[in-house]
Amino acid sequence: MQLPKHWSRSCGIVLEITNEHLQKYAHLLKWRNNASILECGIATGENSVKSIIPILPQDYKEFVATDKSKNMLEFAKNVINIPRSTVCEFDVNVRHPPLNMENRFDHIFGFFLIHMVDNPRQAFRNFHTMLKPGGSVFLNFFERIPVDGMFHNLRSHPKWGKYRQEDAISVYYYTQNPKEEYRKDIEAAGFKNYVYNDEIHHHVFKSEEECRDLHTSVNPILHNIPKEEYDEYIEDYIKEKENTPIFRITYENGKRTISAEYKMFVFHATKNV
């Protein structure tokens, strides 16, 4: 994600769902004493400040917040301001985590992250590598990214297809059972003791602007689009939600409402001692 202001204005849905999951699965979060805590994919940091940070144990040793987007990190540095915290660039999809991150963390979190990585198996392996023995990881992620269908449609667009829309489609979008594909990745990474559940969420967008900002902020193809064609592309990209089954457009008393139903997975695992 490269548009922090757009994300910041529209990421309320992420906070809403994250807090719901943290409350529902609070019994799994067995905080360790003097814990080292890592959150991957913090984006602009608002979700962290209003979800995970309020429930941190008072005696935590460190809180490391990471993202691979420099634009997001620059924004986040002004948002995440807590004691014993560090904000740094890190791609969870990297082939090998830095040596100083191996066997370092007692707890790892990643909210709305795994569906965006190119190699989920490597990401799960990295989580396993970075955890201390007995440490835990907590993730939530989409079965398929809501905008997958929009990129799928634009692949064959006469003007926008040449800009590699397919590069933005999540890795398991075309598979019949993404949950089982992720399960294979989880177990290949070495996790044996885990909880892995389905969750269904329905969201009604407050406005057209919220919907536009959210879906624009998560579009990684924008850097491929020439500046003079940017506005036209955004219009066509956003219009594609009307041709995507996950979104529902309704009209009542002349007011247009956009809603969507999301299938998500919640994952918690402990690294064997």
C-alpha cells in the first residue's frame, strides 16, 4: 500500500474487525512476562494504536512495528508513539529474516496481512523462525481479497489490461479451497498446535468516499499507471466493484448504499518448545 492518507481515512473496517477478533479470541493470548512483541504490516499505525497496543501487558520488553511500505512507515512514525517501541521496514515475505529477528519474539501479530503476500508459505516460515520456542502468532486475513474480482475483470480491459492487473490478485484467488492451501503453508512452516477458524463479516460503507479511499489505498498497480491516465483508471477501477459479486449496491429513497460480505480466517499458533 502506497497511499497512507487514503488508508488512514478509510481503515475503520480493519479496526472494527480486528477488535472483534481480539475480543473473541482473547483466551488464546497468553501473554508472557517481559515479552518481545512484533506486529507485521502496520500500515499507517491507527489499527495498532486502537487495537493491539491497548491490550499489551504492562511489563512488555519491546514492541516492534514493521511494514514493507516506506510511505506507510513515515506516516506511522507519527502515530505509534509508545514506550519501548520501534518502527522499522521489514517484508514478511523475505527469504530469510535478519539474524537479529530469529528466535526473538514471544508474540507476533499480523492483521489483514497474509492475503497480500506473494508467498504465504515463506511468510509462515518466517513467523516460525522469528518466534521463541513456546511463542505465539495471531493473524487474521481474507479468504480472497475483496478487490481480487476488480483486478480480475480489468485484466481483459482494452486500455488497462496491459498494466498487469493480474499482479495484484491474491495468490489463492483462483483455487477452489484457499483455506486448505493456507493450511498446507501453515503446516509446511512447522506449526502443529494451532487454531484456524472461518469468520464472516458484513460491512456497510458509510459513504462512496470511504469505499473509494479504501480500495484505492490497497491498489498496488497505481505505480504502473501514467499520471495523465491516473484519474480515468481510478474511475474504471472503482466502477468494477459493481461487476464483482462480493459487493452489493442498493438504493433506498434515492440514496445509494454499498455493502460487502467478507470471509476471513483467524489463525493462532504456538511454536513447539
